[in-house]
Amino acid sequence: MNRFCIYPKEISIILGKSNSYSSNLVRTIKAVNLITSPRPITIKEFCDYMDLPYTEVCAMINSSK
């Protein structure tokens, strides 16, 4: 089964940034998308915001199980 959510730890690995940078990025993406619930962001929301290829990021996350 494929995952649809992305977490700050995975973002830090993908971008090569710190966990605190990734957590701030998640908060920014939630603010831009008007997400007020405590749910995680989706891979699509992350890719749209960062202008990254969805299929490559999704494959990277789903293959790292």
C-alpha cells in the first residue's frame, strides 16, 4: 500500500535540511493551504509547494519502507 502523507523527517532527508527547517516548512505549507487540523500534509501538497516532481518523491518515500 502506498503512503500519501509526508513527515518532517522525510522532508529533511529529501531536501538535506535540518529537522527544524522541515517542521517550519510543514507549518508554512499548512498555512498556505489553510489547513487547521493536526493532520499531516500530503506528498502532493509538499511537491506543489516546493515545485518538485510528484512521481519521483512519491516513489522515493514509498520505496524507503
